[in-house]
Amino acid sequence: MESNVRKTPWRSLLLLAAAAVGPATGCQVDIGGQTLPSGFYLQDDVQYFPPGPEFKLSREAAAMKTYAEEQAAQQRAVSAGLSPVRR
């Protein structure tokens, strides 16, 4: 019986220590679909991402426009009876 009595205070102390350390870790939590910040969010460094271009596919749009112009020029050449320009 004495061995059970001696283990109980240590287990209680261990559980108390784990319960005290848990909230002090400063992790993000997810409650009800919301991601809430840690307790140290005021000390975090700020990450700044400058705004990018409004239209993100500008190079692709330019390439498609150039291709369409080349196709139109070839169609005009064929309809005029000239040989199409090849690259």
C-alpha cells in the first residue's frame, strides 16, 4: 500500500506540470474553423509580400496574341495567293 501512496504525488505533479507547460508553448490553435494566433504574435517578425501584377498571366497572353497575329498574317497570305511565311 505504501508504494501506491508514494507514486500518486509524483503522478499528480507530472500532470500538473504538463498542464502548466501546454498553454505556455505559444502554438496556433484551430477553434471552430478559425486559426487563432499564438500568444507571442506581437513579438513575431512581420513578413511583407509586395503586391504582384493584377493579371498574373501577362507573358502567356502576350504569346497568345503574337500567335494569333501570326496566324492571321498567314491566312491573309494564303488568301492573297502568296506562300505562307515559315520560320
